[in-house]
Amino acid sequence: MAIDISTLRILEPYPGIFAYYDGRVLGKRLYSDKPNWLDDGAYELGSACYTIVDGGEAVVYDTHLSLEHARFVRDHLESLCVTTIRVVLSHWHADHVAGNAVFQDCEIVALSLTAKTLEEKRTSLATREPPIDPLVMPTHTFETSLALTVGRRRVKLHHFNIHSADGNVLWLPDDGLLLAGDTLEDTVTYVSEPENIPVHIRELRRMREWPILRILPNHGSAERIAAGGYSIDFIEANRRYLEAITGTGPLPATLKELVAEDVAAGIIDYFAPYEAVHRRNLEAAQSLR
């Protein structure tokens, strides 16, 4: 079944850095009226993958929601006369690896932990709706950090155990720009590994020490991304949220009330579908008590 990509658009928050954004379209579904990971998660909340282009070279940071999305990205790069493509995976989750097969003739870089987890999850990914089959695996792995170049641009990859144990961020040190994958999310982070929340909080504190000027997440506001992304305070907003839902004090009845101060300060935006994410996060956090 072909995926409808009519709502996919290209943003260029910085010269040579492109975001391919899809989702947050009220009432629109891409795959099925039945519950599925694409429509009820990534698309509803808004999802982007990124490319960094310089000369005839490009890095693709995640391969998006489907083969159709990935083909769109590749076609765009080829329209820019890119001849050398390297893929970097931010982590193993379905909405970040679904388009890998479109880049099977390219180098695919990932953390060793991502490659290990993808191998372990191969069957479950192939049987999800929509399925990821074939799953094209990484061809080059690393443990904690890796330096790359894209034309004249310096790129550094770094492991952060945030959201997923195999979180891999892409850092452009000359620009002070962090491509955060799912380590940061607007309105709030999606808790996928509640047992690791204390680690995630510590890792967010470590990230906050970097000389970050702007942040581009995979899940956030298209308008924010197009305008250059989020400030370093975005890290603190995500940390405060995790601390709130794992604390002992009473919480407001809704996510909107919980994040009201950060929204008023312009750090994040409130997006109503994250109320369901918040309820699920609370259940996950409470299961640890």
C-alpha cells in the first residue's frame, strides 16, 4: 500500500540544512483508519528528518516514516546534484528507520547499540502496522562518538541515553547547532523507557553543558523548525517535565497546565495531541513506583 506524502514539505532553517516535515494535519491519516504506529504517533505529532548538504555531498539524519518519504528525500538531494550520500540513524525506532531501504546502496552509520537493537527487533518491526520489511541494517557502527565531514562542514555524532538507550545526536560545532533526534521533543518527550528516566535526566544535564545555540528536533513545531529551531532552554523544559512526572508532588490535571510556564516563556509550544502522550507517560512513570 502506497503512503500518501501530499502533506510532506521541505523546510530550510539554515543554508544547506533541510528538514522534511510531515504531520500535524488535523483529521488526516496516511496509512489506515485502524490504529497504527505511523498515523497515531509520528504523523499525528509531526515528524521531520534532516539532510545536511555541501557541494555534492549529503548526510541524511534518519530515513523518515516510509519508503515514499525516503524517496522524496533522495529525489530532492539528487535535484541538488548530490552524488555522495551517507545516512546517520538517531536511534532504532520505526519512524526513524522506515525508509532505510531507499538508501541501501549508501553507507548507513549508527551506534553499535542501534545495530544490535535493530537486529533484536527485526521480527517485531516486520510485523508492525505498517511493516518495515525489508529492514536495511547499518553498515558502519561506532560506540560513543564519531567525527564526519560533509563537504566543508564538520559533523560530530554523540551518544546520549535520552528517550532511548541508543540516542545519537548530530552536532555541528561550527554552527552551535544540535540535531537532536528524539532526545528532545516539543511539547514533551515521549517516555519509551521509563526505567531509564533517572539516566535520561542526568544525560539532559550533560547535554545542557554544551555550547548549543539552536536545536532542531525530529518531533516539534514546523514553524519553529523553519525559523531556526529551539533555544538551549528547550533542554531544561524536557528535563523539568521528566522530573515533574517522576516526583512526589501533586501534578496539574492536564499537560497544558503542567507546561504553562514554559509555553508562556516561549520555550516550547503546546500541542493538544500531546495530552494523550502525557497520560501514557504518567502511566509509565507510575508503574515504577
